[in-house]
Amino acid sequence: MKDEEHLIVDVPVKAWAVCDGRVLLVQEIGGRWTLPGGRMNVGETPQAALAREMMEEVGVDVVVGAIVDCVVFTSASGRSHFVPVFLATVDPAQSLVLEKAEIADARWIDVAALGSVDIRHEYRPIVDRLAA
């Protein structure tokens, strides 16, 4: 079975993982930073998908909380995306283990420094809102 058959098309979920004034961001292959997360598989709840994606992308266990915001944007392909962002509790003592095929880097970044980080433009408004 192809991987695409397991995906619900364009239903990504993202994490706002904050601890001690720092937020966890991932750097995509290609250079831009974004919130960690990914797409849901068929049969998954958004919370289960986010927990799975966090383990796959950065190797951390998370407790997924409530939706804290969402972003809606149209991608270069012309598709519209609705992306819920969930509060995620992560123990920052966990080592970050990257999925090198998707993630170039992951870091805990001071919330006060987020304005100077090259964040994907689709997610900049939500990062700015949540950091305020």
C-alpha cells in the first residue's frame, strides 16, 4: 500500500511546545524553521497524529493539550490548508533525535528571540500571536 493511502490529504497538525520561556522549533531541509508536527493518518485523532509526528521528527514524547490557535493559508500549489496548533508539553531534558530525511535541525529557542528566526511565512503570524 502506498504511503499516500495512509494520509488524510492536507490535514497537518502542529505543536506549540513551550518550556521555561523557550519554544521547540524544527528546521526543514531547505532552511526555514517551523513548528514541529505533520499530517494525520487515516483513523488517527489529531492529538495522536501530533504525538506520533513529534516522536518521528524529533524523538520526543509529548502530552498533547488543547488547540491554542490555528492558521489558514493557500500554498504555492493553490491548495488551502487549515492547520490546528496544539499546546504540547515536552520535557526539555529529553534528547532531540532528528528524522534526517525531513528535519535538518531542532532547537529550543527563547520566545523573546523568535522575531529574528527565519520562520516559514505561513506560520509567522501564529508564532507571533502565540509568543505575545
